[in-house]
Amino acid sequence: MLVCVVPPTPSTLSSSSLRDFLVSSPQDADGASSQRRRAAPLCSHGFRFHFQPQTQEISRSGEIFHAALQILKNAAKQKYNRNFTASELLSQENLELLAELSQCPTETDPAVCEGSHHDKYRSISGVCNNRQNPDWGAANTALVRWLPAEYEDGEEEPRGWDPQRLHHGSQLPLPRRVSREVVRTSCKDADAAYSQLLADWGQYIDHDVTLTPQSLSGAASWTQRDCRTSCENLHPCFPIQVSLLQTPRTEIRSETQDSLCMPFQRSTPACCSRAGSGMQRQQLNAVSSFIDASLVYGHTPQLQSDLRDLSGRSGKLAVNGRFQDRQGRPYLPFVAETPSACGAAGRGRGIECFRAGEGRVNEGLPLIVLHTLWLREHNRLADTLKLINQHWSPEAVFQEARKIVGALHQIITMRDYIPKVIGAESFERHIGPYGGYDPTVDSSASNVFATAAFRFGHATIPPILSRLNESFQEDRRFPRLRLQQALFSPWRIVKEGGIEPTLRGMVATAAAVAAPDSLLVEEVTESLLVLDSQQNLDLAALNLQRGRDHGLPGYNDWRGFCGLKRIATLDDLAEVVRDRRVAEKILHLYQHPDNIDVWLGGLVENFLPGSRTGPLFACLIGKQMKLLRDGDRFWWEADGVFTQQQREQLWKTSLSRIICENSDIQEIPADPFRLARYPDGFLPCSAVPALSLEAWRDEPSLGLRLCGSPRPVDNGDFLFSSRSGKLTALYACFHGFQLEGAAEAVCEGGVWSADPPCCSETRLVARDAADPQTFLDSNQTNKT
């Protein structure tokens, strides 16, 4: 008789033994020697750009945290000859110690949110929007889960990590194969109702709400592993395998790594999961989740400071110092680090990448156009606000202009964009009328929204970018461009007619429409070549792999979540897709309905009436938008955010008016998301309602007339507040400076109670990013 003896579970480690084990461990999570090396830069969507230091530090802490977990699990497996989960090995006390050793950020204390400066204006990072839960919706926090993650090991290994593992009796299809056999198309139909601007706004506003960083190389596991050259599933690399049996012989260059896989880096993990998720791996959102125009202003104090024209003391954003359009309108400033990849060669030499509040601004010309419009709009608002309120400080001008721009982003998105995407009926069902701010609502972006549902727009990417002249006809000087020609090419804005040719094309060209048999164009599935990549990438395969990387449950689970009928048979799927041939292809690849990836399943569903999404994505997008609205204390309709007169003026404004105010375009459709054929359906800009800033006129108070305006502060500024009926000047220093002296002064008896403070430069010390081992050693020294 064969008796199987199960090795005992290791006893819970004491805090001291856990610390000693981690600090003295000579090996990383995969058994490779730990080496001192600089932390690798982070990347997103397959190309590299510099994330803010806070994001890099928090990402690195998360990587150390999870690598340490892997060390513990490997050690336990080696000793007891079986696999363990982290929850079997670590008590809550040890989990907290591990987070401390990894220098994971702690939760923000609600006491930090006290103070009037959090009453009137939102913080740049989104922290303290919710006073009881300050980190809800804030930048550099974990994406939330609406359903528990599904990992092969229950905690962090994605579906498909073990290619031999069976899921519901069969192996998962390779994402590259799904892309080639189901997703890619050589042509797209034109949308009869909507303009390309609708699709472009979707990408733009997505960048306001979500950004998930990925580690570029082996920094997560402290190795020299480079995911650009590895075809093995070894953390943090999860390469997209290419089946040579399904690759045309003419496309196989050689039996090399390049022909066997596409590079893919896993999203950097958050340090610790939120309550209720156990030890499952979670992913970061590097930007604030709120619709707050963070892509204009940034999401960290340092980035905001870099984007502002602080020396001009005007409340404006900084502009390009070298180039402007023929009417003297500004362009976005260039990035600080030059030479940049945008201006490295060809006609773009010397025209660097543009800088904005969001690092993906240079991905395409439409994004550059929209960013430029809002830069100009902020500065236009700042000029007028200062003109009618001479007593306002530069900080007050900046914050009020920022507040207006944020409100306009909310209105354009929720009033003009979302109903067209999910349909009026779904809008009413999933979002409904506004009922006021609800502090019990968590506005954080969800993982399924960021990783699947809001990527529906990838099916509306056109292969051609139209550029039109003043008559909205093909521009002979600046002809249409292939998609690849419009990527990372800010020089085309500077040297080829400004933003207007591209903007006219966005307004007067039909959007590409998705269909089950016509999803993503070959330009993004077969020949997507981006910065820092020597190999063509496949956007569809990247999306599928990213969903598995994040542990997203399958399509059927999400249909159940939304109260929709689960798919059990081919007939069920054919009914939802309305294309039996496509349904047959999908089930042939996946073998079981529960294996279907959520991004693909949602993408092929037949559109709901009056929408551009099927029922699943309409549900998920609608749910997320309702949370973003109801859980935002600074939503434009919330009590006390704007006066009734100001809300009326904001409601009058449209994206058409923003275009009229900040470009040479003189005729525009009333709703630029709806397709019109020039000149039919176009209005002169004089007929497009404009926002009147008279509603923001603020007469000086009696106290201000008696005390006069406080003296300016170098490297800082003040905002007015009223406490106990007394006018108070609240001082703050710009990023990189610290306040010395009184933080506030009260107007009493016709004089200010204190002299203005000084703002002295401070040396901001970032955590040493050289080596995780040094990191742990320093913590041990500090604690003993």
C-alpha cells in the first residue's frame, strides 16, 4: 500500500527571522545572484518614457515586495517539496513587516486632509478628494477589483504562464493566434454617424483616468534579464509566443528569438493588495482616476511645477519658447531631456517630443492637437480671469482656470461622449441622473475598465489620418498620412501647418466603425513599430496578454457580473455576436466559453441601439463612469464647487467652442463628435455659444480693501480664505521649496497679522534606487 505523506506547513516565521532571511538571502526570486544595478526605467504600451519619480519609487517597492514573496515561496518549496501560497507562509504581522522593508507607502492619514486648502481645490494627485479615505482615486494606488483576480497559482502567475496547463479541459490559445485569426482586418467601414474626433476623445480621456506602468527589464527580480530578448516566462517577462505553424513562411525571418515571440513586460505590481483581495497581485494606476484634466496639469507636485509658468507670475502654463503658429498661438513646450526620440532623425530633427501633463502626448497627432487646445484654453482663461479680478494672486488665477478646464473635461465626456459610446438607454440604466457627491463611493479606476473595457476604442483606430484644408477638402500641401507616419512626430505640427489640418480631419472625417469580422486594422496588429522597439508589435495580442497578466476573469464571469446571460453554447455566442462565422472561430480557438478573454468577448458583441459598444462593455464603462462622477467631491455639479451662474455658463460650453477659441477654424459643427459634410451642418464660430467669465467676477472684500493685497512671495504664493469671518492669506511654497515663517496671515484692524514667509530651496532626497539589497540593509539599520 502506497502511503503519501504531505510535508508539514512551515511554522509562521517570526519578525526577526523574516527580516534576517530577506536581508541575508543571496538569491533573488528566480535563483539568480543579486547584483547592484540601477533600477530600469518603466514603460507603457510597449515604448519607453519617463514616469514621475514617485511612480518609479512606488513601482520599485512593489517589485521588491513581490520578489521577496517569491523568495519565501521558493525556499519553502525547496525545503518541503511542495508549492506554497504566500498566505500560508506569512502572518499579518509579517506581511506588514515585509511591506515596511520594501518601503511600501503607507495609507494616507485622514488627518492630512484637514485644512481649508483641501476645501476649494482638488489636490494635484487626487489625494484627499475623499476625506475619510484619502487614497481613493489618488495617483499611484492600485487599480480596484470588481471580481477577484484569476491567476494560475491563485496569487500572481497569469493564465497561460504554464503553456501546458489545461483550462476547462484545453490549453488557452496564443494571443497572437487569436489576433491573426479573429481580430485583424485589412479594411474598416466608415461610421455614418460619428466623426473621428469621437474616437480621438476616447483615447484622450482614457489617458486622464488610467496609466499602468510596466517594468522594462529585470529590475523587478534584481537580475540582468532583458524582456526584449527573452522568450521565457520568467518574471517580469511574459513574452507573446508566436506559433511558427501559423506564421506564413515568407514572414519567418529565421529560427531566432525574434520569430518565436514578441517582447512583453508584466505590469509592475502594487505593494500590497487592498482589503479583501488576499495576497493576489494587483496593478498600479499611475495617474489620478478622476476626470480632472490631470493630463493637462500632471498628477504630481513636481510635474505640475514643471508645467507651469511660475516665473511669469501669471497663473499660466508654460509654452514652447522656440515655436508658435502663424497667428502667434503657442505650442506645447518641449521635453526637458534632449535630444529626444521624436527629433532624432529625418525631417523631425531638432523638433523634440512635446511635454504635457501626461507622457503619452506624442503617441499620435490627434493627441497632440487636443493637448494643444487645452493648453491654449487654460492660458486664455487665465488672461481673462486676471483681467476681471486684479486682486487675485497668480495661484488663484491658476487654480480657478484649472478648475474650469477640469469641469469642461467632465461635461464633454459625460454629456457629449459617453452617451454615444454606450447608448442613451444604457446611460440611463448604468449611470442615471446626478444625485450629488457620495463619500461612500470609491472612484478608483477598476482593473477591468483600464485593461479591457475602455480599450474598445482600439477597434476604431483608422489606418489613415486625414488632413484637410480651410474648405475641409484634402490638403495638397499636407496630404493624408499612414498611421505609422503620424506616430511620435510632433514636427508635423510645427512644420506642416500647425494643428488645424489634423484638427479639420478629426472633425470632418468619419470614424472607423468596429464589426465582429472587422476589428483592428493590420497597421496595429502587424506593423506597429514604436519607440525603443526593433520589432513590430501587435496591439490586439498585447491587449489579450495584458488581460491575462492582470488576472482578469474571463468573458463569461463578467457577463454574470453585469447580470447578462452566460454563454454556454455556440448558438448562445452567435446570438450575442450576430455573426455565426466569427462565433465559430472563437469557440474553435478557445474550446470552452469560459476561456474567452474578456477584451475579445466584449469587443465582438453586437452593438446596442444607438451605441458603439455591446451590452458587456456598456455595463462596465457605465459603472465606471458613475463611480467617477458620484465619488468625486469636486465634480462640477456637486454642491459648493461652482455657483449656479457658473454652472449655467459651463453647461453652455462645448468642444466646438474650445476649438473656435484656440485655433484658426472658423466653422464647426455644433457637436463635433457627430459627422457633418461641409458646409452642411457647420456653423460659424460666432453662432457657437461661448462661456462668459463674468460669472467669475469677484469684487474685493472690505478686508482686502482695508489691508491691501499681501506682498508677493518668491518661490511661493498665497490663496485667500475666510475663517471666522476674517480674511486670511494662506501661504504655500512651490515644489522644491520649504516655508519659513508664518503659514498664514489674518487681516485685522486694517493690517496683516504677520509678514509674508520665505520659501527656501530644499534638497529633495529620493530613495536610493541603486540596489534592493542596500534598500533592505538600510531599513534594518534604521530599525535597530
